[in-house]
Amino acid sequence: MAANTIAAVSGNERTRLLAVLVVAVLAAILLAACGDSGSGGGTEQFRGQTKDPVLEFGTEGSDSELAQAEDAVGEFLVARSEGNWEATCAQLSAAMVGKLEHLAGSSTSLRDTSCPSFLETFVRLPKSEKNETTVSDGGLRQQGAKGYLVYYGAGQVIYAMPLDREGDSWKVAAITAKRLS
């Protein structure tokens, strides 16, 4: 039926109709591609801005996993900026907490070698990191129980925060994120 309609119109009208059809198909393709990337566009959005190999790590995480990772990193950054070391350590992976507590016990004279005590004693964030509490438009790269949340921080700076999967949740696997831009 569409072919009969196209044949019944003049040459100029046919050209316009085909142009509209092509634009509609291209728009549908572009919208479908945007729909696959979640709210922030996934890690593909960062490829033109950084060539860091973290963008090649594993595969893209799902929207629900991305939301979990963004929540974990966001809570970590806020707690760290406030100097709330209990809450900061609660967002760290068990492996990271173990490393910090081992370091506190073997390399310091601290009586309390817990993660919060160690961080309170030794972490002095530069103002730029202390004010860095924003996680937006991220993407999650994951492989097994390891992952990286790649995200925009304040000032549209791109960061990658390493993560460890523990049970059903992501935990932060470092004290600071890696700056990619």
C-alpha cells in the first residue's frame, strides 16, 4: 500500500516523502540506541573524552547494578567529605577494610587499629577531594565480582572508582577515585 501511495504522488512530493521516511527511521534508531544506555548513557559516553583502559574492562552493567554502584560511591564520597569515618568504612569492601586494618596494626602505634580510627588519624583530603561528593551520569564496567563506576564528578571531571561485589551489593574498593580527565 505504501508503494502505491508513493507511486501516486509527483516526483518532488515523492522525494520529500522519502526524506521524511528516512529521517523517521534514523530518529527511531537513535532513540533506541539512547534507550539501551540507561539514565546516564553508560560508559560509551566517555569514549571520546578519555582513552583509559578501564572503559575496556569487562562488560557494561545493567541499569539496576549501575544504580547500586552510584548509591554506594555517592554515600562513600559524602561520608568521606564529612569526615564520618564509620560511614566511610561501611561503604568500603571487606578486602579494603582488611588492608587498612592490617596496615594500622603493622605500621602504626595506634591502639585502635579499626578502619575508622586509621582513616581519622591518617586521611587528610585536599580541598578538591573533600568537596567532591557528586556522582552523575555514570556507567558501570564489570567482570565477575570486580567493577568500575565511571562517572562525572563536580566540574564534569571524569572519574573511575573501583568496586567489589559483596553479596548483592557493590562496595568501594579504594579510598580515592582515579581521575580520567
